[in-house]
Amino acid sequence: MPAMTAEQRQYKTYILTNSEARLEVVPERGGIVTSWQVQDQEMLYLDRERFTHPDLSVRGGIPILFPICGNLPDNRYSQAGQSYQLKQHGFARDLPWQVEASDPDQAALTLTLESSPQTLEVYPFEFQLAFTYALQGQSLLITQRYSNRSSRPMPFSTGLHPYFCVADKSQLQVEIPASQYQEKSSPSPQPFQGFDFELDEIDRAFRPLSAQCSRVVDHQRQLSLQLDYDNHYSTLVFWAVKGKDFYCLEPWSAPRNALNTGEDLLQVAPQSSLETQVKFTIGLL
């Protein structure tokens, strides 16, 4: 039967369970999902030692990317004739979120993040974000609401940065609905012909996308991951580092530097909201 409990660890941790899965969420550390177990198997990588240091960014779980995905040149962008500074992936993953609502009967939890003097210094818009995490069988559904409380349209990009466990990357079968990608270090598109996991690092942004889902089969673990995302998401980023037991498959609404270029940038009208959804589903082979 679905349930929700909370435990006070270094950070208060909320635990959602159903008959097939278990999810842990830490609002205080950027509203992050730190663990997702399906049929008693852990799906997410987490550097737990790094996680104990509040001054370090989290390496693992499912960090939230807002109001940018990726980095900006010199970490800067312009808005209404003024220059602002934003670090890579924005600030949502570093700030404490608040618990707004929970539904133990549905194994669901809603967290919110609101603009503050701290965020207004780097992003001149008043906003509220609301993320609902819901366990649905062997799926994790993340419903997101972006509310603009400002008097002018609010531009942003948003994304998720999930770290998935993998023991042997050579046993991964990655299906991405794109024929080309861009390396982080190069703006020129290149044809996609598969991955070489012997490279020290893979950091590729795939676009345009021809479908609203992607799939990874891990033959070593005998499971599959399906990522479904709505049409607000234009880009998939695949990131892996040699010698690390994770890969990242990241849905982004826009590519790097969208706050400057305007490419696929989302806009919310004043006093309005926009909703997006992402769903991860595990299948056992």
C-alpha cells in the first residue's frame, strides 16, 4: 500500500513507497531525489561522501536545473539591458525547497521553491516552482509547475540531471531519438554513430529530437530505463565519465546559452504558469 514517512538524518528525508518501489527526497538539498529503488534494486548513483558537505554541489541523484541548463559564456547573460551572472545549471539545485503537500495514498510529494532577494540578484524575476514526485508502479513521474509572479514575461530553461547506476558501460544499449549531437566544447553538429565508452568523458547534447522518449538497456543489470518527456523538452544530454559508475540521461528544455540566444527558451506570461512532465520507467528483462 502506498505510504510516505520522514526521517531526520543529516537532512530531513522524505520516503515514498509502494509495492514495487521506494523513493527518497531531500528538500533541504535542492529538492533532490537521492534514491530510487525498484524491486529492491537501486537505480540512482550518489556520491554520499560529497553529499555530506553542504558547500559542495551534489554529484548524484536527480538534481534540478533552473533557470538554465548547462553553462553560459563567462557565466553571464543580459536581460532588459542589464548583465547578470549565473553559474552552471542555475541555482535551484543549491537552495532549500519547502514541502507544500503530500499524498501518502498516492505516494506523492510536492515541493516548492520561491524567488528571494538572493535569486533576484542573479535572475530578475519573481517566481514559484512546484515539483511533484509521484511513484506509479515502477515509474517515477515528475510534474513541474513554473509560475511567473512578475509583471513581464519570464524566460527560462529547465531540466533534470539524473545519475543512473551502471557497473559496466560496455553493456549499455542507448537509444536516443536524434541523428546528430553537439559536443560541449564544439558548436558544430556531428552525426551520431554510437558511443565509445573508452573515452575519458562523453558530454553530448542531442537535438533536434524526433520522439518524446528515449531508452537505455543495461544488459549487465538486466533492466531497461525508459525516459518520457513532453514537448517542452528539445534536447537530451548524455554524460558519462570513465571510471565512474554512472551515466546521465538529461532532458533539457533548451540547449546551453539559451538565455542569451533565445533558442528554444521557454516563456511564461506575467501571473501565469506553465507545466511540464518527465517520467522514468524501469523494466526488468
